[in-house]
Amino acid sequence: MPLLNINTNNKLDDKQQLALAASAAVAKALGKPESYVMVQVSDKQALVFAASGEPAAYLELKSIGLPEPETARLSTTLCELINKYCDIDPARIYIEFSNAQRHMWGWNGATF
């Protein structure tokens, strides 16, 4: 049920490695089984931040029961991950957090 979308204007050599590392990090940070985590990585996006095409990233983390008091800690975790795997300065990363309602999240022909 956690979904992390990673969008960057960088060209990434190994998107799968980033996706696997992000999956493990999200599961650990949220205390949820990794078997429910989905990660999507999109590189080479037309992305401009602060009127600059320098490396930047936009992330969306959606989850049922996303703990709002933990978003600052989650931001640190995700920014460190993107810095490590994408070489992007955390000051050039935006993250949108979204707490999904169970009946608004579908899976396996039903909802949670």
C-alpha cells in the first residue's frame, strides 16, 4: 500500500537498484511489510526547479495510515536516499506526502 514515485531530470544508470533501495527504506521507515511497497522511478524528466535545469527530484509518498508527525523524519530518509543514488542536493528535492483512505486504495480486486 505504500507507493513511492520518484521523478528526476537526471539520467540514472541503474533505476532498479534505486527502486530496490527505496522499497526497503520505505518499508523500514513506515514499519510496513516490503511485500506491500511499490516504487516507480522515472528519470530524464522535463523538470525545472528554481528556474534551473540542474539535477532535481520530485517524490510522492502515498500510504494508508501515513503518520503525519513522522513526515520530517521521512523527508530526511528520502532526501538522503536520493542524494546517495541520484547525486541530487536535498535542497533540490520536493516531497509530497499523502495519507490515503482505505476505501480509496484498491488492490487485488478490492480495497483495503
